[in-house]
Amino acid sequence: MNTKDRVLMASLKFFLIQGYENTTLSMIADEVNIKKPSIYYHFKSKEDLLFNSIYFIINNLEEKINHSVTKFVSPKDQLQSFFECALDFNTNLSIMIGNDFNHPINFITIFQLYSNRFNALSEKIDTYYKNISTILEEIIDTGQKNGLIKGSIDKNIAVLDIISRVEGLIAISTLYKSVDMKNKRNQLYENLWLSLSSEKPQSKTKKFFEYKNIGLGRKW
Amino acid sequence: MNTKDRVLMASLKFFLIQGYENTTLSMIADEVNIKKPSIYYHFKSKEDLLFNSIYFIINNLEEKINHSVTKFVSPKDQLQSFFECALDFNTNLSIMIGNDFNHPINFITIFQLYSNRFNALSEKIDTYYKNISTILEEIIDTGQKNGLIKGSIDKNIAVLDIISRVEGLIAISTLYKSVDMKNKRNQLYENLWLSLSSEKPQSKTKKFFEYKNIGLGRKW
DNA sequence: GTCTATACGGAGATAGAC
DNA sequence: GTCTATCTCCGTATAGAC
């Protein structure tokens, strides 16, 4: 990695862990083993570092999510892949910047706080949401055509529902500390899929009757 | 309102709108029409103002949510009341501090950023989540006993699911700007209720058959 | 490209009068 | 309780040598 990239990565690390204002250029310089004024050769100001840090996060996130979906063909797998990719992104980012997990990060916070400072960023974030909305709509669409997802589902609402669940889980995983989210993820995804799936829920105790039920319904 | 409260409210306003570090004691003093050193008569430091601001928010939130649930008896109404109260809290807070809505706020951000600085606060937030979890569990429990909510629902998971949806909606309402959340709230709540409700979904076109279906199922 | 030296401003906080 | 005056520190940023 060249100096410029190392400076950017160090900035990203500090901004995410301790916030923009609590990070000084001296800290960044020390981390990269250069002197403070050298930073100005690569970036024109501290705010320029902030801009590029946030830009880096969104690009990375967008890329990973796009990639996660193309790995599968069935709507259920695609949706699960999206769900896990989005939830893992925060953890992966933490590992990438070399965070020691004593200070849990939440990349959405930095969006909330600073994206409004730069029009380019708040537009980019809006575009990101539009993109993942399109991806999710297509997944639902395919699922509906294949009969795997209820035809009655309103795509727009379902998309918002999915995105909000994912964002919400990221948020509470750093705030609601006495709950271990890792163990509940699969069940939360299953809940999500159940709300879309056109299959009748087959609770174990009632399987027999439920099945009959459907059979008779079709007959009539 | 006495000077102390006015200082606290002004701090809260600035902290929420522009963040803690971007707020100076001079700004707060100007807003209250006093001089900077007078603040130190009421609060021992800037950080003390932060602590009290966050404490105020959690207390207020907890109180409003507790109250919202007691206004209703049926699980469906209680849940809807909870849902709306949580979503409205951010807006109401914005109005309370006299925000002009040019700078959308998100009270969860301030939790994410600063609660870890004070053990008392991160414990209080955890307690808050435990409390609303208990409230939601009781609602689901009543619903299951009355037969309104599916008996097969895992309460723990359902509670996390509800909380994450609410938090997620608050988050994306400030980031995903090209979507108007207000118009979709009812549908999002209906989705939530449908995922819990023990009633068969009655899509309008299939109502007749669905009804027969249930009838026959019972007979058998 | 990276450095040393330094300018400049503004932040939080205190002393002590009224 | 609130003020004026002031302290001290440390931040970003620049000038200019190597």
C-alpha cells in the first residue's frame, strides 16, 4: 500500500472508532509513521479525508452487496445472502481497519453524522439505497413469478421492510449489549422469509391438518 | 423554565442537530442569553451536559413508550401504539428542541456515539431495551393466550424482530431521503401484525375460499 | 515526498469582582 | 448567579528547507 492509501485507511479507522472530531491529524500521522504536514501532500484538508473515508465505505458496501446476490440463483438464497452480507459488513469493516472490538463500530453512524456536509455523499447514499431497493425488488419479482413468493406482496413495502430490519439489527447489535445477536440471526432471517414465502407455514404439531387444509382448499 | 433547564435544552438541541464536538459552550450560552462561564455554575463540564442530555432523552423515551402501551388493551392496538410512539419520538423530539427540519436528527446516533463514554448510560440503555422487550413479550403473551397471535411464535425472536424494524425505520428515514416514510408506515405496521397474527391472511380476491378453508379445517 | 518550524485561531475552563 | 478578563492547551494549516 502506498502512503496515500495508508493515510486513508488510518483515517477511516480512527473516524469509525472514535469519531471525526476526536481524531487529530497527529494521530493519523503517527499511525502511518509520517509527520503531520506530509498528510497535506496527499489530501487537501482533514475534511477531504472524511469525504474519502465515507466514499470508501459506501463503495465497498455497494460492491459487496452486489456480489453477494449474484452468487445465488434462487430468491431465498439471494435474500439470505443479502441479509448476511449486510449484517457482516460492519464486522468485516471492523476487521479490515484492525479494530480490536473493544470499541464496537457502526458505519451507519458516520453516514448519519457527516453525509449531510457533502451533497455528493448524501446523493451517493440515496443512490445506494435505490440500488439495493432495485436488487431486492428484482429478487421478489423473480420469486413471485416462480410462485415462491406470495403474489399479494407489495414490492415497495416489502423492500422497505427488509432494509429496515437489516439496518435495525446493525443498530441494536451495538446498543442492546446483553443480547447475543449472532445466535438469533438465522431465526430472524427465517422470520423474514416466512413473511414473503407463499408456502403455508408448517408448524410441527399441526403439519397433518395444515396439509389437509390446503388440499381441500384446492379441491374446492 | 429556569436557567439550568434552559441550558440543558439548548445543549440537547445542538448536540442532536450538529453533534457534541461541533457544539461550543459559546453557542449554548448565546442561545440561552447568558455568558459562557455562567454555564459552569449549573454544570461542572461540557461532558456533564452531554451526560444529562442523553439521560433526558432515554427517560423521555421510556416514559412515552410505557404510556403508549397502557392506553390500549388489545394486543394489536398496543403493538400499533408502541410502533407509532417509537417512530414519532424522533419527530416529537425534533419539535421539542425547536428544530426547523432542515437538519434531520436521529436520537439513536447520539446513543451510538457517546453512551460508551459513561458506564451509567450504556447500562441505562441496556435496561431500556430490556424494558421494552418485556413490554413486547407481555403483549405477545396476552395475544397468544387470547388466540390472536400464533402460538408457534418464539417470543424472544419476535421481540428482536419488532425492535429492529422500528430502529431501522428511524435510521433509514434520515438517510434514504427519496422515500417518504410517512405514507408507508401503516402498511409496514400491517406487515408486522400479519407476521404475528393467527388469522389467515384474507387477500381480497380469495376471501371466499380462504374462509371455507378455515371452516373445513376446524370441522376436521 | 517528507521534513522542521511556526502561525493562527478557538476551544474548555478558572479567578475573582459584583 | 452572573459577569469580565484571562489562562492554557491543542487543533488545523502553511512556509519553506532538504
